[in-house]
Amino acid sequence: MHNECMVAIQIRDVPEEVRDALAAQAKARGQSLQAYLLELVETQARRLRNTATLDRFAGRSDGTRALPGESAAELADQREQRGPWGSAA
């Protein structure tokens, strides 16, 4: 991780019971509360990037959005059409 462009994020008005639950989880994982919260924020940022990438491919009709089993059925059909020696029947 690069410290040169780190920023501070402050969250105000966190209920005490929420802070306590997060602190307990951090302790159970052997982390400081700050390290645990940073991990949560980084994980969420990664998920957002993944979602944005998937959204770029939404609506494609080139098979990238095929349902499970559709690709296998299509391959089986193509193999059947080619015949036993791999050439078109």
C-alpha cells in the first residue's frame, strides 16, 4: 500500500453499540479497529469496481451472459453437427 496519497475518513455519530460490535469483531480477528475498518472499506471499493466492470458487459448477446448449461448444450450441438471426425456432417 502506498502512503503518499492516503486520505483520512471520519464518520460521525456512530452509535456506541455499533462501535462496540465492530471493535469486538476487530479484536476477534487480531486487528485494530482502524485496520479492520480499512479492510471493510477496501473490500467494498473492490466490489464496486467489480460491479462497474460487470455492468459494462450487461446486455451483450455474444454468450457472455449465458445461463449455466446453455454453453454446454451449444457445444454438444456443434459437436454433433461436425460428426465423429470433427468435420461438418
